[in-house]
Amino acid sequence: MVKELIIDSTPDKGVTIALLQDKQLVELNKEQADNNFAVGDIYLGRIKKIMPGLNAAFVDVGYEKDAFLHYLDLGPQVQSLLKLTRIVKNGSYQEKLLNSLKLEKDIDKAGKISDILSRNVLLPVQIAKEPISTKGPRLSSDLSIAGRFVVLVPFSSTVSISKRIKGNAERTRLKKIVESIKPANFGVIIRTVSEGKGVEEMQKDLLDLISKWELFTKRLKNAEPSHKVLGEMDRASTILRDILTDEFTHIHVNDQALYDEVKSYVQEISPDLEKIVKLYKHKEPIFDHFGVERQIKASFGKTVNLQGGAYLVIEHTEALHVVDVNSGNRIASKENQEENALLVNKEAAKEIARQLRLRDMGGIVVIDFIDMHKPANRKELHSFLKECMANDRAKHTILPPSKFGLVQITRQRVRPEMSVVTNEKCPACEGTGEIRSSIVLLDDIENNLSFILQEQNEQGITLCVHPYIGAYITSGLFSKRLKWFFKYGKWIKIKTVSSYYLTQFRFFNNKDEEIKL
């Protein structure tokens, strides 16, 4: 699998990062220049209100709405964190680490938040979920600092290992390495990418995290309530930290300053891959050059077309996301409807897994697959969907298909869903209506043409289009029409109709009858 990262930096829109796998867009991330509440940021919060009924507190972290902190997100060692905060603020804490700090007892898992916190208490908190819709950030006081290979967890002594590292010998080796180098009163989570890494790499990563903790305690002394104490890295560096592997072949950046930052960071964490970072200098927009813009327009609409002729209809609501799978007008085999349903459903499952990552859809997702009557086929679909989502970094749970053909997925939501407007202002009505994106018009025409010629075997096809589109299809020595001739072995007659709007097209057969699609 070949992976590429395309990074588009603009002064007005911030940074947009596209992850491509085998040239297909699978993730799209945006970082606004003024995003002060990113996941992982640590603030000095002030408790504003205790809600015994919710067993939670509302905390002022400087956002327009108070952030939400539930009792279960306090962490077992919240008393130790409160103790450290008081000592640091009083100026009596001279240690950089936690060697001399006597840890408090773990809090009761079934306890009450009013026994732990009260109004105006200062508590360092970490952003667990960014502000979404009308809700403020969600917080955790179970602090952690993530690195490339490990995650540092203060007020703990546990060393845990990613479940994705399967070999017992490797798990034992990594655990021994970390236990020999970690400081007292710190726990460590060993990440999946640590597999096969040596002592030197692990120690360097751990020392970087320890220096961040030292910076946190230093800043905490003079930190003002509701202000940021320690920030997560920028989005580009965070993505590189989490996913950069030897499978990456190119990282293209169109901004000199950001290019220098990315190159420096890659050189620091993986020197062998420094050469893959390239500065994009062409005049054409970087997303247009690498075909990302076309994929964005084709992938973010309400309707998403699949290669086999089926399509998805994706609806978003406040409570959940709904995906409807439709077989469309193309059927692989007229003999076996059950087999057809399984083929379409598996094709849809693959695209749905991509859409969840691409749009960063979180919360509850309900998928209405095409009905299948055989339990074995429903089981196969469930296994295939789990396989397709194996590379999804967000935590998720997939329930088996119900007897109604519905599959329910819960997927971790820590950021607002990625939303891209794909409709364009209609040039024919001066903005009173909207049309589908023109960038995918030729794809739609060719998909329908392929179906008409190869599956319906129609003869003497005439394509009626707007004059502008007709000129584009027929102009040039190697025109689009000539390419169709070489591909399908049939000559397509192009007829221009000035009364058509720009993206309107129709097909007619040799009897001048319209072919309904």
C-alpha cells in the first residue's frame, strides 16, 4: 500500500491535510489557525458548577461555554493532581518530576464528584473532545502526553501495551525496555508503532515526553485560570507522529515555513524518510494538481456513487448518521438476487469504511444495507466490514446486521465532523438554485455511457449536452470522444442543446428515443 500526504496551507483557510492510499483519498483533516481547543491541549481549569444529578462538573477553560467534566473522566489519581497543583502554585514544589511526591489513594470508582471537587477549585484538565455543535469541550483530568512510540501517564506505575502488538516475546521485550527507563510515579502506554524498535529510540521518545512534563509543571506555577498550560503539536505534526511509516512515499507541502517545520519534524522522528518531504512550487493549486479536489467533490455530497453502479445516500442529523445502500440501475446477475445483494453490500461496506474516516463521522452510525435472507451472508458482511475498518484509528464497535438488514456502528467522536460543501452556484439562475459539482460531471457521463454500451448494448448512441460541454468533449486531436471510441469501440454522436443548463445531459438511441437512467 502506497501512502502520500498532501498538505495545503492558506492564510485564510488554515491547513488542510489529505491522506492518500494508492492515490485514493481516505482522510481529510483541517486545522484552523485560531483553533485553541484541540484534543490533547492541557488547561488550568476553574470549577464553575457542580452538578450532583449528572455526577459531573462544568469547568471554565476560556471557551464561550463551560466545558464538561464527568466523574468517570477524573482519573483514579485526581487527588494527587490536585495536591501537585496546590504545591506548585504555592511555590514549594522544587522537583521537576514526581520522585518525592507522595501519591494519594485512588478515588472510588462509584463515588460522587461533590466529594472530590468544589466551586472555584483549580484543576489541570485535558481536552478529550473538541467543541461540537452547541456543546463546549469535554474534559478529562486523567492527563497523558502522547509521543511517537509511547504515551506518558503521570501518577501511575503501570506499563501497558497496545493490543495490536500480538507476539508475546515482543510484548515482553518492550515492557522490559520501558520499565528499565521510565521515571518513578509515571506510567507508560506502549503504542503499536513501537513494535521492533530498540532501546535508543524508545528512550529518546520517553525523554522528549518527560521534558514536556517538566515544561508543564514550570508553566503551571504562573498559569492563569482558564488558560492553556501545554498545547498539543500542530495537526500536521500530530498526524505524522501517529501514522508515519515506511509505506509513505511522498509528503507534499505548498508553504515554505510549514515545509521547513514538517521536514525538521520528520528528520527528528524518522531520518530515513526526510527525503520524501517535497516543497510544491507549481502555480496550479496543490489539491488540483494531485487530484484531491476532484475526490473531495465526488466524496462529500449527499449521494456517493460506487464503481459497480450502486450508490450511497448519507444523511447527518444531530443524534446520528444514516447511510442508505442502493443497488442503482446495474445488476451483476439477474439469476441470484441474494448473491447480487451480497456483492453490492460488500462494495458499499468498503466505501462506508472510507467515508467514516474521510468525514470523521462519530457517534452513532446506522447503515441500511440491502436485505439478505441467508444468515451466512449477513455474517460474511459483518466480518468484511470489520476488516475494512481495521485501519480506522478511531475506537469503534460494529454490531452484526439485524433481521432488517441494519448495521449499527458507534465510532469515537473527538472533533466536529468534516463537512465540505460540494454544490455550486448555478450559472443559469444567478445563484437562486444549486447544482451538483461540475468537476465530477464527466465522470457521471462516462459511468452512464459505460453502462449503456457494455451492459445494455445500445447502438447508435447520441449524447446531448450543453454547448460548452460538447466543445470540451470534441475538441483537440485526442478528444474525449476519440478516447471513448478506443475504449468502447463505438463512435458517440455529440449533439449540443443551448437550452440545457451546464450540467444537464441525456442519451438517445438510434431510434431517437431517450434512454432512461
